Amino acid sequence: MTFESRITRSPRAYDPERGAEARMALPELSGAVAEVIEGAAGSAPYLHGLILKEADWLAGALDDPEAALTAEITRIEALPFDQINGGLRQAKRRVALLSALCDLGGVWGLFEVTGALSLLADRATHVAIRAHVAREITRGKIPGQTEDDIESCGGMFALAMGKHGAGELNYSSDIDLICLFDESRFDGVDQMEARAGFIRATRKAMASLSDLTGEGYVFRTDLRLRPDPSVTPVCFAMEAAERYYESVGRTWERAAYIKARTCAGDMAAGARFLKDLTPFVWRKHLDFNAIRETHDMRLKIRAHKGLGGALCLEGHNMKLGYGGIREIEFFAQTRQLIAGGRDPDLRLRETVPALKVLAEKGWVEAEVAATLGTDYMAHREVEHRLQMLRDQQTHSLPTAPEEFDRLAALMGTTVPEMRAEIAERCERVNALTEDFFAPGEAAPAPELTSEEAEIAARWSTYPCLRTPRAQEIFTRLKPELLHRIQNLDKPSEALTHLDGFLKGLPSGVQLFALFEANPQLIDLILDIVSTAPHLARYLSRNASVLDAVIGGGFFAPWPGRETLAEELAAHLEASGDYERQLDACRRWAKEWHFRVGVHQLRDLITADQAGAQYCDVAAACVAALYPPVVAEFSRKHGTPPGRGAMVLGMGSLGAGRLTAASDLDMIVIYDAGGVEASEGRKPLPSRTYYARLTQALITAITAQTAEGRLYEVDMRLRPSGKQGPVATSFESFMSYQMKEAWVWEHLALTRGHPIAGDPDLCRAVDDFRSDLIAGPKDESRIRQETREMRARLAEAKPGSDWDPKNGPGRMMDIELLAESAALLAGSAEQDIYAQLGAGRATEWLSGDDYALLVETYRLMWRLQSAARLLTGEKLDPEAIGAGGREFLRRSNGAVSMEALSEELRSRSEAAARAIAEILARPVSGG
């Protein structure tokens, strides 16, 4: 499609003489195209000069602007060294002129224009760097590099920053570059010599781009965004840059790297550098402290540039001023910094697409994002027109009336209309962004009693408030916090619980910033600290789990074990090395663990559902961790001999119900398939291999890393208990279970469930378990040993009034009977209720027995689950406070704690009598 056929608007001519001169230079133009050329030349002296200088080229370029752009890029790529300076300047004139005319004529949209300018900047930078690095290589000044290394610039590369990085250059933009080289190509003293060569090449390349000659310039270059520019050279090693960012990198530098991309030189090295810098830019936790730091940066820019005060269009800075471009960019980038560590979809360089995705993800209201996106593009159009006037890197509106006339002419409108539109947009942008960065002043703190004031006074001595930044944020947060506490039924008790939470909090900046940006979280925290001290202690040690509440999906339906395992496996794969995978697994598990606790605390799920969900999280962790553990172990000792191994969940893990404080009962079973040893750098006999692999798995789960411990593991249910090997061969396991196992071991096996490992072996073990349980058994012996085991448990763990787990007729007693029912029924079911149902189906239990035991167990489980959630220990109603007691009463539908206590006593006594009677009945058929 031709230029003429796509013209949608043209500027009004301002200077008739310049417009006429431009028309005369291109006499063959049609009326519509001539109007654009004449208007552009008449309004902007810069464009007038370009039209006269490039008239012959322009006549052909207008037939197909995209092809003309491509041809110019191809031309400069092939420039010989002695023609680079002139050839690049000619390309800049042509592309700038073509872009301006396509913009003014409506042929290209905003991002096609900025894209064309950015493409030229990319290729011009590459051509300049390549040429001067090539000179250094041919002179032998970059050790070890040959002609084959010239295209990759010997390992040197340039990062495009700012608008260049985003592909959104203005007509007269500087290009911000950071130049680095891959030091891994060089050893010892060679690295220093190479560094000197790259510094020389960088300086000469920047001169090729930015020196003003009779032909003009290509792009003004700015290298000051590099680390510590006052003391570092213009080009230095990747590794030195990484050390800088890891140790002293600041928020503004993180924001700058949102737009960073490799634009020239060794593209592969640049990609590696940016990938390695990902943890610096994109923090693993939601980073609401970035809001305050960005606001401080805004204020410093305004103060430095003298841009404060009310809006005045004369001289108004469209980029940095009130309601300007930078406000929109900061608005988007800050939200990207907050959440981009958790959501890679938010890691976009371009501002308008970033706003769109932020809206899709719920971080910005859709209407706000759309408005800011539209205003951003309109602001950028004004910015372009300002720079078209005289090829100046200006962002400020004119101060003289005649310059406003010129600008309005380029905008294709009148001065009054243009002024009104700009003022309206600036006011709108300011209104939409200012409250995010600088919300209004909080209400004064409420009056406190002397006891409450004494509690609040000691907060400043706690570790979480040891830094000035934490104190600053908490000072703003404190009034809102105290107001919400005063609105509770028992404010003094809530304040005491909050005091305990703050005292145990190791650091506070991120958490307090999170509360300040999301005040609704304060109610959740107060609910937790007032009701569940154990969950509050967990939260104080793992405050980052609150990210999940803000990050979305916290109250979505439960995804299920398989989905969780797949999600975690993908998460671990993306985490990098083994140690990072262990930490990533712990962070992931903490968030899901916290979610289950909150849902249970707020009565969104029952205790039975919570038990299943805690188990899903644990099983997903073991299943997802198993492959990387095996891979890490295999690096040293070779792949697993034979078929491999599997993990059999036992106890509560196998039964599918855990509490907030459960450990994991497991057995590891392997099948070496007759292979005597592994094959690796350090081969091991198969038995030793699997024993050590099991220890590696246990360590992966139990080790205290920077992110804490995942779970405690109990292996005592393996064959021969503590005396047996930690990993059992499948053959030995089958032989033991068929010939040596005690009745209690077969009872325990009824709850065995495969949770990780080789799929074929998992099926084989589960098939064997099912066949064993379904096989013939001695009912009389099972009854007798179950009675004896009950007696031993009653003696060893007699329980207490509020103990739902130990004692006659309580959890362990009912679980033991359920296992006996499943074993006698030949049922492979692992769930307690399903096992009792198997007993009823075979009429070993009557309908009344079944109903009594199921309802009693459900009551006991609710109390046990609540105890572990509220305190992490045994249930003590006096120790959990009023909030905890209310949760117990509410979740059990009891009218009072006294009524709940009486129900616990009466049900356990009835269940104990029923169990004793069931076990004393005559043997079936006897």
C-alpha cells in the first residue's frame, strides 16, 4: 500500500515560504502527499532541512515506507569502516524524516514510529561497536579473538535502557546504553588487556554515534546508567556488574532494568547477563516497599528539576512534570516491581502493554489502565511534535505564543484546543497516579488506656522496627492499625496478641509496606493473632506467605493434589540449581499451608477438608522434590539401578489427612532388578545407593535452609522399624510382610498410599498391598492383638479431658478399629471413614456402630485439627484465648465450651464401649 493511500491527516502549514520550498524540491508529489510535506516543512525548521537534503531519496521512499526503512538498515549493515560515520548519519536523517512524515500523515501509528527509530538505534549501535571492536581485534589488542569473533564483538555487548530498551524512542532521544563484556572468554592478565581494548572501542563507537559533524549526528549516547558511573570505566566485566547489583543495587536501578534488553554486540552473552540479573530485578516476594522508594524518587526528580507546584502549560515538562509521561511509567513499573517476581507475565518493557496485563491480572482497574494507556500515547505524540520542531531533546512545552502556534500546526489542531486537551490529560493522569504514591494523611491514632499505651510504647524496641525505614512506614501505619483494633469486641486482648506477633517478627519493612498498600490485610492479621497463636507465630517467621493473599487466587477453589504437584514441579524446574529448588519448594509449601489455615480459621472449609488439603500440599512436595533429589544424587553416583524407588506414605499421610503441625510417615521401597551397583563417577552397591538416596530425600525435606524446614519425617513404620534399613528392597518388603510382619504392621499398611517415585513400581507396591490385605487372615488373632494394642496405648497414652487423640474412644482408638475393619474386610481403602464403611459393608460393624464411630471421629478430628492450627500443641481452651474458644465453639456448632466438653466426654465414652463390644464379639462364622 502506498504512502498516499494511507494518509489520514496532515498538519497545517505555518511558514508558507518554507512549505513552498519543500514542495518545489519534490515537484512530482500528488496533492495529499504534498500537503503533508508542505505542512511539515512549514511548521518545523528541522524537518524542512531534512526534506531539502534528502529530496531525491524521499521521492522513492514514500512509495513504500516499510521497504525504504528495511533498505536503510541493510545498507548500514554493509558499510565499510571508513564510511561508517557518514553512512550512519545519512541513515539517521532518512529514517527520522520518513518516520516524521509517516507520523504526521497518519501512515504509521505511534509504536510503528518509535519502533522504526529504535530499530535504527539498535543496528547503528551494533555497526559502530562491531567496527571499532574489529579494529582492536585486528591489532591484536583483544587476546584470543579472531575474525570469527567480530560479529559477536569479541564478547562485548550493549544493553539498551529506557525508551530505547522498550523500543519507544522519540525523534530526538538520547540512547541510554550500558556496555559490558563477557570476562569468561579471557584468563588472567588477558582479561585486563581485553578490558582496555573494549574501553577504547566503546569510546570510539560512541563518538561515531554522537559526535556532531557537518553531516549531523546519529544518536546522542549516555552511558551514565552503568553501575557507579563516576568511578567505573565505560565498558567493564559482566561479573563485576553482577556483584554491584547484588550488593548495592537500588530500586531505581531495578526499575531501569525492566526495560533493559541487549541491542548490539554479543547477543547471547547479553541474554545470559540479563537472565542472571533476574533475581535482582524481580524479587521473589511481593515488594510493596517499592511504592515508597519510587515516591521518594519522584519527589527528588521534581525538586532537582524545579517541577513542583500547580500546572502551568508554558514551559510545562511533558515527561517529568505534573501528570506527565514519567508518572504513568512509574505507575506501571512500580506495580511490575511489586508483583513481577511472582508473575513473569508482568515483565514487559513497554508501558501500554504492561498496563493492559496489569489490568488483566487485577493489579490495576481496567478503566484506569485504559485511560492511562490512551493518555500515555497522547502525551508521547506531543513529545514527538516538540522534538520535531528543532531536533532538540526537549520535553517542555513552548513559552512563546508563536512556538505554541507551530506545535499546534504539527498537531493538526488549534492552540486553544491543544492547550485544553493537554491540561485535561495532565490533571487526569495526576488524579489517577498521585494517590497510589502519596495517599492522603491518615486519621490520628485513637486514645488508648494506660495498659494499652504501655504495650504500644515497647513496639519501638522490637527487631522488626530496628531500621529507620521500618519505623517510618510503621509510624504511618500505626493509627490505622489501632483504629481497627479498637473496633474489635475485645481490643485489649487483640492488642496483646498483636504485641506477641510483632515481638516475634524478625524484620518489618516489607510487611509494613504490604499492610500500608493493602489495609484489608490488617483485619486478616488481627483475626489470626487473636484466634490462632500458632498460625500467628508461623506468620511472623514466614511473613512472605501474605504475598499469596494479594497475588490472586487465594480464595479460588482447591486445585487438587495432581494440579498442585504439576504446578510445583514446573516451579522447581524454573528455579535453577538444586539449592534454589529446595528453597523454592519451601516457599511454595508455606503459602499453600498458610492458605489452608486461613480458610479453616474463617470457616471456608471444614476440618476434614483442611486435613485433605494439608495432605495434598505435603504429597505434592514429596512428589515434586523426588525427581530433583534423584537427579542431584545421580550426578555423583549414576542413575538409580534397576527400576528405581518409590515413596509409600503411611499413617496420616497415607490416610489423606494431616494437621497444621503434622510430620510425615514414609517408607522408601526400591527395586534394583538384579543390578548390583550403579554406574557413575562414584558407583555404589545398589543397597547402599538406595539407602543414601533415601537419606538425601529425607534431608531435602527436613533440612533447615534459608527458607526454613519443609516437614519432619518419620521412617519408623518401615520393616523392622529403627533396626531395619532406611530403604527396603521390594523383594524384601514383600517377603517380610507375608512371613514376618506383626498384625499391627498389616494394620498400618492399610493406610499405605504411593506418593512419589517410579510409576511402575508405585503400581506394583500398591497392587501387592491390596492383594495382601485381601488375602486370608486369622480374624481371631487380629481381634486379640487389636485388643492388646488398645490396652498398651491406653496405658502409655491415657489422654486427658481435652485430648481428642489419646484415650479410649478417641482418635487413635477409632483409627485402630478402622484399620482392623479394613483388614478383615479385605479393603484397600486408606481413608478412615471408608475403612469404617468397609466394616459396615461386611456387617462386622452394625449401622449404629458405624454412625457412632464416624461422628465421634469427626468431632475428635475437628478438635485435633483446631488444636494444631491454634496452638501447634495439645488443646488447652484456657491457653488459646477468647478468639480461639469462639472458633472451637463455632466450628463444632456448640452453644458453649461447657457443652462441647460434655459432648467430647459422652461421645468418647460411647465410642469406647462400642469398640470394646465389637472386638469382644464372636469371630464371624464361629
